[in-house]
Amino acid sequence: MYNVNTKIDSESRSANFLDVGIHESVELTGVEYKVSPDAGNEFMVFHFERDGKNLSHTEWKPKDQDPEKLENKTNNQIKRVKHIVTKFIPEDQYVFIANDFKSFCENTIKLLGNTYVGKFVRVKVVYSFNNYTSLPNYVPFIEKMEIPKDQSKLEILSIDKMTKEKADVEPTVQKNPFETKVDELAGDGPQVSDENKLPF
């Protein structure tokens, strides 16, 4: 049943997201460990907000058949997560050993606690490979607001994806499949080609 009435707000956005660029005075509002319901993939997500606009940064459990590549992905992930966490707690407090991804996430969330409440950071936002706004996969992308803007290490690089990739579109001009082909034969004038002659 369709119940269309005046209570339905058809004008305001249901969600606002931080656009790409470098943003000042951003708050970390929460960190969660989750498992996707469809494929059962594990991930940790950091939620940021500024002036009612949201940004989610997701760290998926690293996967690779090659042990060396898996170790490299894991180490890069630890580096990114540490880069975020140490903006709210001292580096010497973010030290532990975890046997799996879930434990890594749970330890991170526990050590971070609510230390981020009321603290503001500066972040760099880019488009991910699938065109969602997120933090980059390489540091630096976050820093304390105590750092003066003219001393900031955050900058837009040539490798940063700052525009969405456009979806493929159909050609605007298509040839009419029913168009009669005309052959210009020397001295004979226009004639209908054999492939367009009707069988009756």
C-alpha cells in the first residue's frame, strides 16, 4: 500500500556526507567491529562527523593467499589504524598483541575508549576505488587540530582520487536499423542494396 501524505519530507536529505578535501574540526564519534551479514566479512569502521556531515572509514580484514602479501596488507592496516588512534591516546598506550583480526579490533576499541570525545582533528577525504568518500589508504590523512594549518602535513596529492568515475553511458546517436542503404553506383544513380530488398 502507498500512503502518500504531508508528513513525508520529500525535500531534505536523509544523510549528509563529508565531501572530498581537507576538513577542519572533525570529530570521531565512534568505532565498531562488525561482520557483514551477506558474506560474513569482518571489518572495523571509524565514524567521523563535522557540522552534521558524516564520514565512515572502513578497515576490512586483510585477505590474500600469498603469506608475504597478507603480512604486508596486515602491517599497512596496523599503520593506518595506529595513525588514527594515536591522535587520541599516546603512542606508548597503543601496544598489544592480537591473534586474529577480531581481537585486533576489540583491543583497539578498548584502548581507545571514549578518549576521542570532545577532541577535534583535521582529516583528508578522498574517493575510494568504488567512489565512496573515505580516508586514504596511506598516511598521513589525520592530525590534531593543535597543529597550525600552515604547518599541516596534509595535502592533496596527484595520486589522490578527487572526482568520481562516471558510469558508462549509451551513445547519444544510434544508427537506425531500418534505414535503407543506398549504393552510389557510377553512372546508375542511387539504388537499393540487395540486403534491403524485400522477399515478395
